[in-house]
Amino acid sequence: MKLFKCPCCGQLLHFENTRCENCGRRLGYVPEASVLSALDPVDDDGRVWQARAEIGGRYRFCANAEHQVCNWLVPEDRPDIFCAACRHNRTVPNLEGSDAVAKWRRIEFAKHRLFYTLLQLDLPRPAVGESSEPLVFDFLADTEAAAGPKVLTGHDEGVITIALAEADDAEREKRRATMGEPYRTLLGHFRHEVGHFYWDVLVRDGGQLSECRALFGDDEEDYQAALKRHYEQGAPPDWQERFVSAYATTHAWEDFAETWAHYLHIIDSLEMARAFGIRVEPRIDNSADLAAAADLDVYGEPDIYRIVQRWIPIAFALNSVNRCMGQNDVYPFVLSPAAIDKLGFMHHLVRRGRERPER
């Protein structure tokens, strides 16, 4: 994620801001230009806005701005009522519940951060009508599901389901503790589940099955049997030598999705660290092993090892600061050489997709 500032007064902004707290200007995000722009109204009813950033142009807000769950803009001359992120929604929560909008807002904030990265990486994002397997999202509450078990977050043939209950901090923390997970967030769910979608698009349909199987194992193994084994027996004792997480040991598909999520974690965090000019030079580390500067363009850097070399010291520093606040580690994971090789495969897939002539 990059750092934004108001084009009118220079105030630093968060990605989700809808108004500059310094000059009071209305703000909107232009995904095509990756700009959070101050806006001037063009008409009396506030339907059309002129961007104050250098990009200029006239825009309308996404229809979901009405519910304060989206601050993205749509060019005035486009027929779409939804923005580049919200047009992938298939089912949104029933808004009659007392806290449904608040939960949906948390979900959308996470989803929009996901789409920021997908746009920066120039990954395919087919919507309904553009592909036989579009990328779509269902945000479901338990009462909206068919009779049977509670809604489970997951992926099925391009459809990503996010359980609305995951937007409740207490419920999500309860699930994290029950499942023995070191980390569980809405953004993590999105990054993991979209990894399954990109396995279909970039590996299965992209001619990379043999290369992927060499690293991640047999994707044709019975998935339900593998899942049952994982929940009954847990991860093997040496899992940290080969996987990014215990859950990644479940099946080749889960290993891929977990590694994909970590790849996005690292890329996004290092982009923000670079925007802040973060350097790590521990005074008591005479070996200089933990010295690093976030000085790489992570989207242009071809070498995953250079990226990880920057990430590990910065993650250690962030974890240390979080512990001083009584919080859990920001990145509670250890990256083994085998796990880094798998991250390198993700980097290869992304760069290969960006370099295809048709793109």
C-alpha cells in the first residue's frame, strides 16, 4: 500500500479516508491512477465531481458510497454504477440488522485493500459477463445460508464466500484461538481465498501445473480426506521447515493459497514501509544481520530473495514494537528457505502474467 496526501493542503491520508481532516475537502479514490483525490462538486446534487489531483477528470462515486462502505470513483462517462472493486460483489449483507452495515464496512475496507494490490500487480480480475469463471464475492450471515451448518469462508470456482461473522472482532478472535491460529484477519481471509482463484487462473489454466507440483505437491490428492486428516492429526512436527503456516500442510491447494496470502502480506507491507522511508539498524546487533532499508520497488524487483531480505528485519522490528503495546506480533511466522522458494514461485507467476504480450 502506498502513502497518500491531499492534493490541496498536503495532509497525509489513509486509504479509506473520505474527507481531509485538515482542509475538509471531500476525497475519492481513482483506481485507474492509484490516486486519492480531493474533489469539487460539478452539479448541485453532488452526483458528479471534478478531481483536484493532477489527473483531473470528472467522476461519480460508486453506488456503495451511499452506505459509507466505499470511497472509490467511477469515470463519469462509464455506464457502471459500481467501482472496479464493488462490481465483483454478488451478495452483500441484509442491511436491516442493527450492525450489518458496520460489519459490511469492515469487510469492504479489507476487500478494497486486496483490490488495490491486485490492480498494482495487474492481475486478471474478470467480472460477471467477462469470463466463464468470474471473480465474485458473497458476504453471508448464518441466517442467510441454506438450512444446515454455519456459513464458512471459502472459495468455489471463482466464488469467494466471506462469513459476515468474521467481521465481528470478538467472534473472529474466538475462532482464531479455537483453531490455534497465530493470525486471523479479514484481509488475511481475502488474500488467502483469492489465492485459490489465482491457482485456477495462473497455474491450472496458465500451463504451470508441473512447476507448481514440484514445489507444492499433488493437487489431485483427495481434498476432503486431507482436510479430515489435518483436523484430526494436526500439522507434522517439522512443518516450519517446508511451509509458511501449519494450515498450509493440509493440501497442495492450501499450501498455495497460504503462500499466496503471505506474498501479498509482504509486498503490501514493504510498499508502505518504503513510503515511510523505514530503516532498521538495531544498535546492539553487531553482526548487522537485522539491518535493512525498505528501499525496493517491490513491484519492479525481480528477485524474491532481495525482497525477503528487506522484509525479515522490518517484520522483526514491527513485532517488537507491537509487543511493547501488549499486542500480538504483526507477522508471527518464520520463513524457511523452502517457504521462500515457494514465495519465489508466486513472484514468478505474477511477473510472468504481467509480461504476457496480450496484457
